[in-house]
Amino acid sequence: MKVTVLGLLAVWLLTACHTPTKEKSKENAPYLVVLSMDGFRWDYSNMYNTPNLDSIARVGVKAKSLIPSFPSKTFPNHYTIATGLYPEHHGIVLNTFTDPAIGDYKLSDRKAVQNPDFYLGEPIWVTAENQGLRTACYYWPGSEAPIKGVYPSIWKKYDATVTYENRIDSVFSWLQLPSGIRPHLILWYFDEPDHIGHLEGPFAKDTKTTVERLDSLVGVFCHKINQLPNADSINLVFLSDHGMGQITKDKSIALAEYLHEDWVESIRGGNPLVMLKPFEQYTDTVWSVLSSIPHMKVYSKETMPDSFHYTESNRILDYVCVADSAYALFWKNTHFVNGGTHGYDPSDTDVHAIFYGSGPALKEGYVSESFPNVDLYPLFARILNLEPAETDGSLAEVESVLKN
Ligand code: AMP
Ligand code: ZN
Ligand code: ZN
């Protein structure tokens, strides 16, 4: 997108040279629009043609990669991006889990997804709303529940059938609302290229086509934003929750081939990460069987790597099994075809994600080192001049992307 230096300077001078009233200062507050493209692997821009993202990196910033939090699954990571907390602290420890007091949580269960009791921490839209900034979410995990009693000013029930073009039009129309009711923070979501990545893997022709289509949509969106009279005050971020690893049928582990079903009280998760709770009398047996299975690791709360930050929640079951890179892991492998998955150790670059951004708060033509996604909440709070809640992230590693 084109943001002229003169234009930016003019906006800066205008805002710097007078003392606005409180209400006026809200209207003059910066804008931040964050699009998540699910499963957009960090190196798709090296493998495929992504001229629009490349041009955002040229006029703005890009991270070498965005490091997901463990487990590198969709809901845990979107909610980490929103709160700056590791899943063990924000409570969305997997896409599917059970809270001993509240019950089952899963993506397809509307009642669960809309129950605020599942969500700990403070998402950035709640921070913003509480500090007088209007916000909008178009399908961000967590945004359908009144967390701490607060909804985004605009939010929608998840409906995967709404076209991306329609979502672009809605977000664009929100940015044209009268300034008093216009959202200053917008978080929105595309479910590709995750879906095609699962079906066909990150290196497939259809994945290339999907990635290139998404890049064109990014171009269409930036072009529209550039038409707005206040384009120079809008920061745009394009990111993803995790990447995608290639898996093949010959590298697949089914735990049920090693463990008796009646040794195990509960099982949660799915390829390539399964957590389970053995019945008390089988604790040692299950541990020793799991420890002997090749091409995967099993962790208890005592042996969990510190870098996973994945012990401090009673929603995490006793044993967490994670496949090695490029391996698939299931309880029962019934209908597995070659394709892709994610959920692996965040140090595996296959699951690294993207971060691109441009706008008045961000440097021009700057490539940062990889940074963890817990740092995004502090970054977003700084861009929006918000007093941040306490998080697991810090500005230290990401502030190099900011101007000044
Ligand atoms: P996964 O690849 O299993 O980690 O999850 C990706 C899937 O999550 C997407 O294909 C969507 O179907 C689903 N999903 C993403 N956002 C939402 C949402 N806000 N509500 C319900 N399901 C969602
Ligand atoms: Zn995802
Ligand atoms: Zn996925």
C-alpha cells in the first residue's frame, strides 16, 4: 500500500500541534486493522507469488516469522494473539478441551464458544472498549463471548460461508462509519489457507493457488483502504496463527495401537497432538508405553519443556503427546490421507506464521527477527495508545517495528 511520507508528516503535525479535548482525542486515536489468514505458513511468500504482501513489507514491516504458542492450533493461538497470554494462562488450551467445573469446549459448539467463563485474561478489544475505543471483530476466536462482561462494539456469529469479498466490504464499510462510531480496532479472519493446507499439504498446487488468491484479496483490500480520506491514520496488519507441516501416510502414529482404551479415562486433541488422562492404576503403564513410541514425545507436567508454557491449567490433561516434525499422530487413524497439519513444537519452523504491517506507527522497509505471538498484544496496545493489561509478552522484542 502507498502511504506517502508527506501525508504522514501532515497527519503527525496536525495531531501534534494542538491539545485535543478528551472526546476529540478518541476520535483522533490511531486505527489498527488486523487480518488473520489461518495457517499462512511463514515461507509461503518465498514459495509462491505474493506481490501484495511483498509490497507491504517494502513500505512497512515484516517479521522473518511469527512464532506460535504451544500448541500451534487455531483457537489457542488466536486467543494468545488477542490477550498476550500463553494458552496455560488464557485457558483456551486446545480447540477442544474440558474444564472440570464448566464442561466441554469445542469450536462447533456455539453455546461453549459464547460462554465467557471459558476465556481468561483480557483480549485487546476489551482493553480498548474499556478505555473508550470502539472495536469490531469479524470472527476472531473469543469475540462471541462477553469476556469480563464486554463484547466488541461490532461482532458476528461465525459463519464460514460468508465470502471473503463480503468480509472485505463489511470491514471497509465499518471504516467509513461516522467518526464517533467508527471502530478504531478491527480484528478479522479468513479460514484459508489452513483448510487447503490440511487437505493437500503446504507444497500442493491448490495451496499455491489459494495463497495467491489470498494475496490478491490483500491487494484489493489495501487498494480500498487507500481510497479512504483517513488512509494515513490506519495501520494494517496481516498475520497468521500458525504454519502448516507436510505429513504423509507412511509417517503416522495411532496411539490406540499401543494403549488399551480401558487404561485411559479421557482423551482430547487430534493430529499431531493428543493429550490424555490415564486411570490412576495405569499411570505408570501408560507413561512407559507412550515413552517407548518412536517419532513422538510424551510430556507430563513435570517434564514439559519450559518453552511450551503448558502446565498451569487444569484443562491440560496428565500426558501430552506431540508428534515429531513431519509425523502425524492420532488416537485412532481411521481416514488419514496425505496432507498437512499443525500443532507441533513452536520451534519447528514448519508451524511458524506470518507478520506483515504498514501504516503510520510502523517503520518502512524493515524486516524484524522472528518474535513470539505473545508480544502482539503489547504491540497493538502501544499502536492504539492503550494502557495494556498484564501479559506474558513484552514490547522489547517487537518494538523495533515501531517508528520512533
Ligand atoms: P484447526 O485447523 O483445527 O486448528 O482449526 C481451524 C478451523 O477453526 C477453521 O477451519 C474453522 O472451521 C474453525 N474456526 C476458526 N474460527 C472460528 C470461530 N470463530 N468459530 C468457530 N470455528 C472457527
Ligand atoms: Zn489455524
Ligand atoms: Zn488447521
